[in-house]
Amino acid sequence: PPDDRLTLARYQQMAYNAIDDVLQRENLPLLVGGTGQYLSAVTEGWSIPEVPPNEALRQELETYADTHGSDALHQRLQKIDPEAAENIHPNNVRRVIRALEVSIETGTPITILQRKKPPPYTILEIGLHMERSQLYARSDSRIDRMMAQGLLDEVQSLLDSGYDRR
């Protein structure tokens, strides 16, 4: 997706809606699987500013970084949002640009917009752990089974019918 934050915000809202629906029916909601980032967004109540990309501003900031260097771009972030600047390495130009973009577009530092607001749920987290070697062996075995069952043919069929790689 063009901007992962928008996707994460939509996922978080969908999860909250589903949890509320399950609770209204007096059942116990379970949030199972997913990536750590998505689970954390829901369980920790991340605030994710839904600020669409501003391609012109991004280009301007990229040009500034190309002309003056990533440290100079980072100094601009330092002036607007010292907390963000402290947490983003100057060489991570993409993240510096996004922080500047959100702050400029909203008039509010991104770190204020990203404050966590814990959800109104009591959460019990249960994690399963496995030795890394076992985990990789199981993953490799699953991939081998999927390939033997025709994964490549299925993907090729989707591509042939007009779906693109996204």
C-alpha cells in the first residue's frame, strides 16, 4: 500500500468494531495471529494519524535532503518535533519525511498525534513460543507442502486471469 499507516488505522478500527460486536453478543472475543505490529496497534491503542500522502511535499523534502543532506532534513524535524527527531535516525530519510509531512499537514507534531490511548478492554495476552530451529523446520515443511499442492500454478492462474502482483 502507498502508506502503511492508513492500512494499520483501518485494521485497528475494524478490530475494535469486531471486538465490540462480539462483546455485545456476550461472547469472548479472541484476537489471534497477525503481525506483532498489527496486534500491538489494537492491544496498546496506538493513535495512527490518517494523513494521506502529499506527493508534492514529499518531493520537496526529498529534494531538500538530496541538496542539503539527510542531517539538514533531520534538523528541520528537530525544530518541529524534537521527540520524533530523537527517535528517528537522520539516515532514515523516509521516516523523517513522513514525520515532517504529517506534522506540516496537520499543524501538530506527529508524536502528539501518535500518543497511545489504551482500548477500553481488559486484555489477556497469551503467547506461544517454539525453538527457532523447530519453527523454521515447520515453516519450511509447510512451504514444501504448498508448493507440492500447486501454489505456483495457482499464482500463475491468478496472474493470467488479470490480477497483478499486488
